[in-house]
Amino acid sequence: MDKRRIVITGIGVVAPNGIGKEEFLANCSAGVSGIKPITLFDVSKYRCKYAGEVSNFQPEQYLGPKGLRNLDRTTLLALVAAKLAIEDARLKIADANRDDIGVVLGSTMGSVHSISEFDKEGLREGPRYVNPAQFPNTVINSPASQVAIRFGLRGLNSTISTGFTASLDAIGYALDMLRLNRAKVLLVGGVEELCIQTFLGFYKLGFLATSQNGAPPRSAPFDAQSRGALLGEGCAFFVLESDGDAQERGATQYAEVVGYGTEFHPDSMYRYDPAAVGASHAIRHALEDADLEPDDIDQVSASANASKTGDAMEMAALRNVFGSRVETLLIQTVKLLLGESFSAAGSLQLAATIGTLARQSVPVAAGMKQRASSVSHEAGGEFALVESLGPTGSSSAVVLRVPELH
């Protein structure tokens, strides 16, 4: 049976270097960085003071003042990105189609801050004195549920919590649901907030780039001089639907999702596997799902976050799949501008990649013969690979195609 063609018709982005599709893509293309001093919490005691923070985030400008008081930052990031995606897709939501529109959201650390603060109050004041209005924020599926509540969506509602790969896994899950005709339209994305709890976790693991004098540390993917990764935050939502439905309502098609692959490799738990077995298999699975060969891929959005062992594993995976062609293959490293936003990272990579397909320029490229830079490079071709991997055993990849003009 032929696969239904699934296309992206709406993009909503809240990122450290821009809010909204146009601002985000323009800043990525120009190499505008969102890495800046952290203001959300006190980092004066630590040697890492920079991250990809969404500065001056004012959700009421997009959502209005009502119903926001008890929502945490993760949920607010998701609500704004979802609203922007719905508007960008010109998606009309009414009683006639609410049952056919759903949400699939990747998020893993989103409730960590809320859980910590809720439990802190319970320990200090006693369980009878906690604020019950804050309890929903401690549940990992709360952001996806709040998106459905806010916009009146009664279709499937799922949260994917697979760590670094959650955004792309959300795309893969949505792709299956749409291909099987179990939904007509899905809002799909990933979200993660920057908070002191996740910062300290990564900091104490030695994952973050540090400096002696408080100046920005060197943090650049595929760079031998990099001192480590920097954290980020944000959210990107996409409207996914079949090509036929998109044509019927005259929607703009930004890209077609033609393939998805994933693999969990136990040998990679708690470390980056130097052999990149799972990562290589995930990329190959995505290519097989898309009925493509490695030579068909024109550009790659790398998961590289400036972690030396992580970048080495990723380059090993790319060499395993693409061979010597990796020397000249255009490789985006957009985390140079955004930081590592964990479960949200894949969605932000996907948004940037759609921009390169539409604008035919790569915002941040690093091949083996060039270091990571914020210089825009000319791009071309038809197919792009977006990959996500981490030290938790999971690796995932998505293949995008320039949509056919109708």
C-alpha cells in the first residue's frame, strides 16, 4: 500500500535567537546567536554563566493575560509556539474538525523545575499547604494537555519523553498516526525550559563549557578547541497533515516528511558510543523509510552540541553512513547559535532545516574541512537529514524533502 504523503504546513518557533518563524530563520541565516548571560537564575557561583536563554519572554503578548498565572515556563513556551504554528498554517479550528486535530509533543525535563519547587514547599510547610493549582505542572504531559485545552483540540494527545531524541521521535510518532489515517492534522514539536535544576545536573556532570574570568567560553561543534556544550531552551511546533488535505485547503507546504528512523542501543547508555552503532542504524532506518540512498542526501542538520565525545560519535556515524563524502557534505550545526536544549533541540533543528530548504542557504555549516562558523553557506538539492542523538542510548533521524509545487 502506498504511503500517504505527509507535509509540514505551519511553523511556530520560540528560540533564544528569535520568536516566530521569520525572525528565527532570518537570524539563523545571518548567524545571529542566542547565547547570552543567564538571567533566569543566579550563576555567580559557577564557572558557566552563558546559555541559549529566551530573553524577555512575555507570553501574554501572544496569548492574552487570562489563564496564564499558574502555568510554568515549559507550558508557556509550548503555548506560544503552538499558537504561532496554528496561525502560520492558517488552520481554522471549529467544532466540525476538533476531533481530528491532535498534539504530539516531545519533552523530558520540562517538569523538573515544577516538581522541585512543589516538593520544596511540601517539605518546608507540610503537604497540606502546597498549592494545588501548581500540581498539574509537575506532570510531564501537562504542556501537551494545556495546548489542547487552550486551542480546543480533541484528537490524540501524546507526550514523548525519550531525552535528546524526543522532538524527532514525536515527528516519527505523528508520521505513523497520519499515515494510518488516525488523525487528520497534528501539532507536533518539542519543548524544554532552562532552569537551575537541569543546569546544575549538566554542570556537575562536567558537560558544560566553563571559563575562568566569566567571559563566554569557547563552545563550538566539531571544534577541537571547544570547552564543552552550553544549554539552551525553547520550543518549535509544526502543523503536519496529508498532502491531499493541505492542497484542499490551499495551505503552504514547507517540506514533506519522507522518512523516520530510530534505534536504542544499550551499549550507549550513559556515554557516547565511539563506534556510533545505534546512531548509524537510526540514520540508515530513516533513509530506508524514505526509500533513499546516502548519496541522495544534500545536507545534514547535525545534533552536534560541542561536547567532544558527542561530536566524535556523531562524526563516526556520518562516516559510517556517508563514507568519504562527509568531507564535502553540507552539515548544519545550529546549536552553535542556540545551545543544547535537550528534548526541544530536534524541533529547532527541524525548523532551521526547513528554512534552508526554502531559502536555499545553510545558516551554520561545518564540514570536516571547515570549522563551525556563523557564516551562511549556499545550499541546494532536494533532501535534508535531521538527526538527534545523545548519551542515553537513543538515536533518531528524520528526512525532509522540498515539497512538490502544485
